Amino acid sequence: MAYKQEPQPPCPPLRAGAEISDDCLVIWSCESKFNWRIIKEKRDAYVSRLNTIYQNNLTKSHIDIIHGHAAFTCDPQPTVEVNRRKYTAPHILIATGGVPSVPQESQIPGASLGITSDGFFQLEELPRCSVIVGAGYIAVEIAGILSALGSKTSIMIRHDKVLRTFDSIISSNCTDELENAGIEVLKYSQVREVKKTSSGLELRMVTSIPGREPTLTTIADVDCLLWAIGRDPNSWGLNLNKLGVQTDDKGHIIVDEFQNTNVKGVYAVGDVCGHALLTPVAIAAGRKLAHRLFECKEDSKLDYDNIPTVVFSHPPPHYWDSGTHRR
């Protein structure tokens, strides 16, 4: 059974900020202006408050917190070293997550001049002109936010639709709604080079429409170039090779259905494994693993079939159904 809930905006105040102007003009004849600085301050304060809550909960549960970078050693039994001190245990869990992907400079000269979704939350002011590269839900959500708040926004995609891993009708409708909202969808396009100029960033892109000759175009005066092209596993630097933990060619840790790696007593959950990159999935997998290891529930494992997901696009795609769509 599939359940689809009507999507909500990325943050209700953001949607309200985008839509309040028309209402005010009709009723009160007033002018509204979104304050980026205030929303950033409130967002930062909220995250800081959450960090404190989590740390307090760990302390109350008598869990020691060790600050530092852990890496496996060559010791006979699984051991990690942090700040020149070694730690070992019967069970070691790797849950280091993932990081936003950024093209290498050798692939796209000047790629490091762009930011990722992490950098988006560090912006001190609303960009006047933004280019989002990517077709996934992160690209769609951020493009919608920036456009609704007044930034001239383009989203660059390699094919002709966004959200290509979703239901085809949702993918088509979301693409149409982005364009109807004034977001420029640069289809069949890829960045070739990024340069910094006195007026911002200059992007050289190639557009390869099927059946036509590729064309080169330049986009000038870009204030914000944001890469939303996927996520990489945060496994580099763990020295997994010293322990013999197997990974795939992208660095994802290979686990079985019970989250076991190929090394006894070493487990992995979450984005670092590359399966269903969603926070609730990582939490659920961790709980199932804990039940198996410490509550003698030998068959405890997460079922990765039929995991729902959601996209907070603005505007949302106007299509819902009660059927089940599977690929």
C-alpha cells in the first residue's frame, strides 16, 4: 500500500513570505520584505538548541562523548584511534553518514567556487542570481526557496525533467510547476567551467539536446552557484583498508541484510552504506541492529522495501493518486 501525503513547504514561514505580498496589497495596501538575516539567525539558534538537547540526552544516558577524528588501526582486533588514544570493543558501529558531492577541479575548472546545501545555510544574504545544478529533491527544494524569496533562479539538469527517480507524472508536473513559477530550467545542460569575475561568477555550460549539435553558452553575474548533484559516503580517512572492511568503488561500506560488514564485530548503518539515504532509515536500521545485538532478537533487521519519501517542492506538483507505483 502506498500513502502519499500532500507536501508541505520546506519551512512554513518561507512559503508565507512568498505568498503574503498579494494578500497584503489587496487588504492592507502594505509592502512586505523578507529578512534573510533574521531567518538565518533563528535557524542557527534552532540548530544550536537541538545540538545541546542531543548532547544532554547522551550525557543523561551515561554515554561518553569523544571529540575527534577516528580511524581504524592495524591491531589484531578491531580498534580505532582518536587523538592518539586507542579504543576497542566487541561491537563497533560505523555511522559517519555522507557529504555533498562536488565535481573535481580536473573535471570542471573552478568547481570549488560553488557551494553545496551545507553552504546554503551559511549564506549571509539572499543571492540576486542563483544557479542550482542538479535534478534531485535537494536541488528542487533549494531552487523553490530561492525563487520564492526573490532570487533570479535557474536549475541546470542533464535531462529534460527533475526528480527522474520519482513517479514519471510527478517528475513531469514538478518540472512544469517550476517553470510556471518563473524558475528557468536549463535542460540537457552541464557546467563546463566556472570563473570568478568582478561582478560574480561566470559559468560556461554546454547544452546537448538529442538530435541537435551541442551549443556552448555563458551565464554571467551569478551570485550563487550551488551543487546538488548527489552525496558521497563519508568513509574516506577511516582507514578501512587497514581493517579490511570492504567498500564499493564509490566508498560505500558493503553490509549484509543485518548491517554486518565482512569484519566480525564491525557494523555500518545509514548513508555511508548507500541504501535509502534518509535519516529515519538510518535511525530505524540502528535500532534493529541494537535489538539484535543486545536483546537477543537474532532476526531483527530493517526491511528496505517500500520506503516512502517526500519532496518539499515549492510550488508542489499537482498530482496525487492512491495507487502503488513501483520501479
